[in-house]
Amino acid sequence: MGFGDLKSVAGLRVLNDFLADKSYIEGYVPSQADIAVFEALSGAPSADLFHALRWYNHIKSYEKQKSSLPGVKKPLGKYGPVDIDDTTACVGAAAAAADEDEDDDDIDLFGSDEEEESEAAKKLREERLAQYESKKSKKPALIAKSSILLDVKPWDDETDMAKLEECVRSIQMDGLVWGGSKLVPVGYGIKKLQIQCVVEDDKVGTDVLEEKITAFEDYVQSMDVAAFNKI
């Protein structure tokens, strides 16, 4: 498993294809798997790799709380497509070794063998990436969508819940469709708004929804994701 070399354009293309129908590297919420892959990148993917760029910007928003995200970091070779090997660490180690060799005046008697092995590994990686790209090109493009159930909590029992729901539904975005809703008692006469929506993953994220909903601060105390399912 892996993405090839995540510091190369080819590796980023594999990551972009992998995220075409996924919001996260593993599961349905941000986790240490996302942080492990995020930290392996040299920077933000280019705009044409929009699935990878959407994921990168979303995970970047968790920078301050990344240590508290669920899961345990694993080697990069534990994530990604099963038919691609991870070479990010290998490429990085090779670059470091090359820099060290430039500063070393000693004669490396085994340099030719290492160079031949490196060329063989590079050729194998390129062949596998080409096979993977060929497979992906034959698959029809899918629009990744998710069904999200949101809990929107008011300040107190005097909050106008009809007005609160009106404010939430007033949020209109490309790739966002509001569904059914209901009021759920939470105690002391207070009720929360539970509302369903369907989003296109590469256009609408939960962080954007939270920012827009909590902006109605006269009515909304907080917003939580009660359920998140891929469609």
C-alpha cells in the first residue's frame, strides 16, 4: 500500500485519485491517518489536483488540535491504494544520502551497486504508477457525496427555534442540499435542532458548515456532527 512518492507530482496524482470518492484517508472523520499523510507532503497540491487540495485545506484547519485527533499514526505504507508502494521515505533517504556523499571526500567503493539498485527501484515504481494511472483513467468520474446529520444547539429555552432553523436553511452553497429536520429535547425545556443535509465532498466541508451556522450567534450556541455517512 502507499501513494508512491508524495513529494512528487506522480505521487500527488495518486493521492488525488484516492480522495476522489473519500473525505479522509481512513474512515469518516479526521484522524491520525490524515495527519501522517499531510505531514509527508511538501506543501499544498496544485489547483488541478482539486480532490487532494480540498482534503489538504480541510486537514490544515485541524493543525492546532491534530494531536487530539483519533487513531495512531502508522507508516505511510499502511495507507493508500493496495497496488502502489510507498516510496516517500525512500526518496527522502536517498536525497539525504546524496547530500552526504557530496560532502564526503572518501571513495565509495559500492556506489555503482547502490546506483543500479536505485535505478531498478525507480523503474519499478514508474511502471506501477503507470499501471495505476491506466486503471483510474478507465473508471468513470464519480461525484463523492455525504449525508450529514447536524445538531444545532440554541442558547436557552427562550431562543426562537423557528427563526434558528430559518437562519440555518438560509445558507445556500453549490453542492449543499438541506433535508428534513426536527426538534429534540436536551433538558430543562431546551430543544436542539437536528437537521439533515447532503453535500458534495469536494465543495462543502463540515468546517465550512460550522463556520456559517455559528455565525448566527444570536440564536446558535454550537453545532455538532451527529452522523456522517458516505453516499
